[in-house]
Amino acid sequence: MGERYQTSIRSGSTDIQMVGLDPEEFPVLPVLNENEIIRIPGDLLKTMVRETIFSASTSEQTPILTGILWNLQGSELKFVATDRHRLSTRTATVEANPDYRFSNVVISARTMAELSRLVPDSDEPVEIVVADNQVLFKTGNLLFYSRVLDGTYPDTSKIIPQVYKTELVLNTKSLTDAIDRAYLMSREEKTNIVRLVTLDNGMIEISSSSSDLGKVTEQIDVASLNGEPLRIAFNSKYMLDALKVIDSERLFIGFTGPMSPIIIRPTDAPYSLHLILPYRTTG
């Protein structure tokens, strides 16, 4: 190491000279405080990322929405992601000091995707330390640092309805397959619109059409249908993204009206929720 932090690397007849940077300018790494460490199994952390990351925005016009929001209260860790058209939340119980809490910690979705590839798909614990503007992940011999995104994440809690005018419980695979087939006809249109209508016979009808490809209509059984009749249109790509991360056999869908948010969650997993905004259509 010479002047200007210059480093020389020699191998055989090769001589490489590299100019370094002042180590004093390197960001200060988080200090490990045993009272502020979160421990979570690696496979659970990966599941939480998988079930929320697709709802994060990809537009740099709203940088804060390109990340996943982390909130911790006692032993409950919650992830939230939204691009203003859809939203996903996932909550899990973690090992942490009961008095430890933080909010408005937003980590880039790209960073979380990269971390997921590095974390073993096992119950080996990942230790997480949240500092003022950085987060440290430690698992095995791996140390992974990430900066926290600047800005305040919007409050999304008020847009999630607690009471519904129409409630459906149905088989996850049946709905996913029906919307997947409808998506094939709708994907030529920019908004990927698919329509859902409740029928008098206790079934629902899924349909889509394209001026170039044609149309598809399919009726599927539901386990239960309660409330007002409903006719609604939504982005089938957004719906499929949510359905494909739901591992439960049955799911609940709640509606408060044709222009109100659609709520989707597994019937046996209250810790997971997805929201999609519907489309206003003619006809």
C-alpha cells in the first residue's frame, strides 16, 4: 500500500496498479447490540419476501415505494409493499427483545431479492440488526449490509376495509386456473382486464375478451358466497401474482363495492393479505 492508497498486484509477468480510496470515507457499519437483534429462520424470511416483493413499485418516480416497509413491535415483524395499485402484507413472529420496536424502515426490493438468493432455504436463523440508516443481515459466515431508503412510507392501514358487502370463499387452484385462462385473452390489452360476476346459482363467472383474440367465459363453484351481488373488473396479472404465492387450499376474497379495494387472503393464514384496486369499465 503506497501513496494515494495505491495497491500493487503482481503475478508472473503481470503487474497491476490500483488506486484506492480513503478508508475513513467508508460507511460506519452498524454496532451489534444484543438487545436490538432480530432472529428469524431463513426460510421464513424468504417466504415473507416472496409474498410481498411483487407488489413493490418499479418506478423511480416514487423511490420509497420501490422498497419493502419493515415494522417491528415486540416479537411481531410486518412487511408491507405497494405500488399504489396493489398491496401485500406479511406478518411473522420473530425472536426479539419484547421492548424493541421500530417503524418506517424501508429496504429496496432489489436488495431483498438479492438477499433471498443468498439466504439458505432452511430454518437456520438469520440475525438482523437495524441501525439509523443501515441494516445488517448475518447468517452462517455471510454478512450482508444494506442502506435504508430515505423518506416516509405512506400509511396504508386505512385503505384496508374491515367490513365487506360481499364475501367469497373458494378453492385457490380453481380460481387461479380460471383467471390464468382468462389472462391469456386479456394480456393483449394494456390493463389485462378480467371480470368477475356473482351468479344467482351460487357460482361466480370469470370472463375476458380481446378484439384480436376472442373471449373466454368460465363458471366456477365457490365454497361460500355471502352478501350483495357483485360485478367487478380487475387487472388479472396483479390477481395472479397474489394467487400464486398463496399456499392454502382455500382463500377468502372480500369486496366492499365495484370500485373499492379487493381483499385476498388465505382462509388459514391471518398473517397474509393482498389488496388490488379494481378498474372502472363500460359495459
